[in-house]
Amino acid sequence: MKRFDQPIYVTRPYLPALEDFQKGCAEIWANQWLSNNGPMARRFHDALSAYMGVPATNLALFANGTLSLELAFAALGISSGEVITTPFTFVATAHAIVRAGATPVFADIDPNTLCLSPEAAERAITPRTRAIVPVHVYGNPCDVAGFQRLADQYSVKIVYDAAHAFGIPSLATAGDVSMFSFHPTKLFHSAEGGLLVFRDPSLQERLFELRNFAIHSETECTAVGTNAKMNEFQALMGLLCLERMPALLARRREIHDAYAAAFDGHPSVRLLPHSLNRAYVPVLFPDFATRERVYNGLRDQCNVFARRYFYPLLTDFPPYAASRTSCPVAEDLSRRVLTLPTYHSLSLPTVHSIARSIVQMIKDCQ
Ligand code: T4K
């Protein structure tokens, strides 16, 4: 089993050429404009609109994904009641619901996609339900048609947490609102950043207002807004990364295929097949003990830091423990899943070595 000299993390951010970033910085210096919807942020906004094929009136940029999601609820008028979501996600999904003033209600996931199940969500609907927040986990698409049926039948809003799903055209405009995270651990990033894409263009004015304290002039403040603005350096990073999107996607696919080939014929390591942008490489093991052995073995013997996204479940954390519901599928899969390293600069020989070590660790304990 190979031990790497340098740690191999679950991900590393793509970094554009430093000279290109410096060139952009020279422009920011000349503008003397660093934040508050400056020229770079406006350019990034338009570039995203063109890339995603979404009118410029139907999106808004923010400082990060968590604040974007929080403000999506505020713009939709959701500040109380219940919001149904999955326990198999990053804490930010539920934090945003609570910080908006609503109560998260957890429902189980689909065993094939690991995304919220529309059937389980439907069972959790009550007269207090205001919205459903499905998460396209790892870039696996949720059952968008299933959730639209719930929206139509029960008059609830569908807000997708699409933090992992940038670069998947079919998910760009799903639901009432979709939130994309541009954190550096993501396939595409802007150092930190978040994007909302919404069906109703009238939300834009409200979102622009909320992200800038809800002030309109020196003498006017109309609501309790916040500071969720993307700054010019973030926008510059985003613009430079966006130019490389086709290459970023292609490289993830190559890495994913290399893992798939290496695990072919090894039923004890099942690569989850649905991630459309290959943002993550989640694998399932037969049981908790094997997953833990591989996770610890990679770290201790190989210097490889895989991550157990998403373990524990949100309802295992104190802020959400009182909201625990029966979610047997999520409980089982969370104890068996491991996400393996994938990022633009990860070499294929490194992927092969990680995969060989995993196969070896499983053989050793059989
Ligand atoms: N919804 C979902 C479903 C999400 O997954 C997330 C974020 C959100 C909402 C919220 O979006 P944001 O507000 O973040 O835009 C990471 C990220 O911090 C978090 O953004 C992400 N999800 C979550 C899944 O993963 P950690 O605690 O695993 O991050 P950390 O710092 O351990 O980073 C992982 C590895 O990445 C490190 O071991 C090394 C590498 N790394 C990280 C950073 C930040 C780098 O090489 N360079 C870097 O700059 O949470």
C-alpha cells in the first residue's frame, strides 16, 4: 500500500493562473471598487447568466451558499412554519432553514440517489408546511418531477439545495429557487460564494435589497436585511474559474471513470452512479465496520483524507436531535458511505493507487 509523502485531501480548489488573477486585481485596483455590486460582480452575474442559459433577471449572487439559502426563504416570505428536508446533507441546509425562522422537519432519502424521497416528504406534509428543501447530494439529481407534483398538490415552495450541482444544465432552473455553492471545496468556486436561480424574476429586487442590509439610500432602510454581498475578488476568481468549466467537468469525469474501472469486479466497493457533474466520488461499503476500516486505513497508512459526507446525520447533532424522525435509509447509508478524493490536479496514478489500497484493505479483512 503506497503512503503519499504529502497528504491527499478529499478535494483541492482549482486555481487559475496567478498572472490572470493579478491582471484582474490590477483592474480592481484601478476601479477602487471592492464590494457592493461592483463591475466585477456584475460581469460575473452576466457570465453566469450566459453560461447557465438563465435570464439575468432570474439570478442573484451572494457571499456564500448558506446566506443565499437563508435569503431565499426570506424572499419567498418563509419566516415561520415547517420546512421539510433531508437529514443526509451538510449542516448548512438546516441552519439556513432555522436562521430564516422556520422549523426543519426531516424525512428519509431515496436509496438509489441518496436524495430526499418525494414519498417520504409527502408523508411529512402538515398544514404548517411552507416549503420542501431537497438536496441534489453529490450532484445526484433529485426526483424533480416528484417534487413539482407535491408543489402543485399542496401549494408548498420547492427550494433546491443545489450546492453540489453546478454544471448540470437540467438542474439549473429546478423548483422555485435553486441554491448553488461556490465554496473552494466545490467543483466550481469563487473562493466563497453562492448563487440563487429563481423562477419568478420579481424575487430579484427583493434579494438584491436583502443582501445589502435592505437599505435603498442614505435615508431609507425598508426591512431587516443582512450583508451577503459578493466582493470583487470573489467575482474575479469566479470569472476565471468559469472560463475553465468544460475542462473542470472533463477532468472530474476522467477521475470518476478511473475509480469506476478500478472498482469493477469488486462488489464490496460500490461506486454510486448518479452524479451528473462527478463533483464527488461517493462509494458504499457493505457495512459500517468496513467503511470505518477503509476511512482510518487511508488516513493512517496512505496519508489520504477521504471524508464521510454525510455522517453523522443532521439529527445526530445536538441542534437537531429533538427533531429526529425515523429515517432508516439515511441512517443505514450514512454509516456505509465514503467520499474519495477528486479534484482537478489529482493525477490518475494517484487515483489508481488509492483504489488499489482500498481493495487491498477490504481483502485483508475478509
Ligand atoms: N448545502 C450543502 C449540501 C453543502 O454541502 C454546503 C457546503 C452548503 C449547503 C453551504 O454552502 P457554503 O455556505 O459553504 O457555500 C466543506 C465546505 O466547507 C462546505 O462548503 C461544504 N458544503 C461541505 C460539504 O464541505 P468541510 O468541513 O468538509 O471543509 P474542510 O475545510 O474540511 O475542507 C475539506 C478539504 O478541502 C480539506 O481537507 C482540504 C481541502 N481544502 C479546503 C479549503 C477550504 C483546500 O484544499 N483548500 C481550501 O481552501 O466542509
